[in-house]
Amino acid sequence: MQAFYHLTSGSVRFWVLVDQELVGARLRKETLHYHYNPYRLDDAPLSTYLAMRPRLPRSCAAASPTARASR
């Protein structure tokens, strides 16, 4: 499952691996904007997340959907 933007919640939703289990997580568009693109007016939450994913704390980087299958 890929990260995606959930319009109703205004969040980018994704999965993280915690103790060998995939857990749903989300980052609000405001958090992504103010932390990574505070001076832009045209930033898109999902694009920001995908571009900044390598710099995100390990707990906020999307896990591979195949992690569960490898157990």
C-alpha cells in the first residue's frame, strides 16, 4: 500500500513498521507545510511527504507493504 492523501482528514496516510507489524499513520498537511515548505503557497501534501520521506524520522517513513508478507 502506497502513501496517499486523504482529503477528508487533510492528512497523508501511510504505514510504518512497529514490532514487525504494519501500523497506519498520518501526517497533517499543516505539519508537512510548516515543517518542510513554510514559504511556498502551492505545495501539495503528498508531494511534500514523498520528497521529504528520506529526511523524516524513521517512525514517519512509510514501510514497505511487503514487510508483513516476509514474516
